[in-house]
Amino acid sequence: MFRRAFWFTTGAAAGVWATTKVQRKIRSLAPDALAVRAADKAVEGGHRLKEFALDVRAGMAQRETELNEALGLETPVEAPAQATRPLPARGRRAELGTTHPYDRNEDH
């Protein structure tokens, strides 16, 4: 009698354990769970890429400093300023009273 009760209880416990394990696996393979996991991995990959870029940038700055010291350059050479004219403000042609005949914004 005790053997049957023991094996019945053992079988019931194994069935509950297996059912729980299968249900967890099914939930982890659901589309929304997979999407969340993929998004988390993408964010993690982005953070790793950002850290890598920061490390590369720091290494470049350090190497540039070393080269400047080796060449005897104390201050970095600045590039000459580009002569650029500012873009006209939005709606400036309307203020001047001139419009281009092909201006598509005049109808909107």
C-alpha cells in the first residue's frame, strides 16, 4: 500500500515538474518574449559598440599626443576657417517680394 502511494506521489510530482518546465519553455518562445529578448540584445550590442568607439577615440587622442610630443609640436595646428555665407532665413524671399516661378511652397 505504501509503495503504491509513494510511486503515485512521485509520478504526480514528476508530472507537475515536467508540465511547469514545458510551460516555461513555451512562454520563452512566444513571439513577444522573443521580441523583448532581441531588443535587449540589440541595446546591449549598441552599448558595446559605443564603448568600443569611446576606447578607439581615447586611443587616437593618446597616440596623437604621443606623436605631437615626439615631433616637438606643442599646440595642434588649426584648420583655416572656411569662408561660407549664411543661408537665407526661411521666408526671406517673401519678405523681399521675390519668388521663384517654380517655388512649390507657394501653394501650401
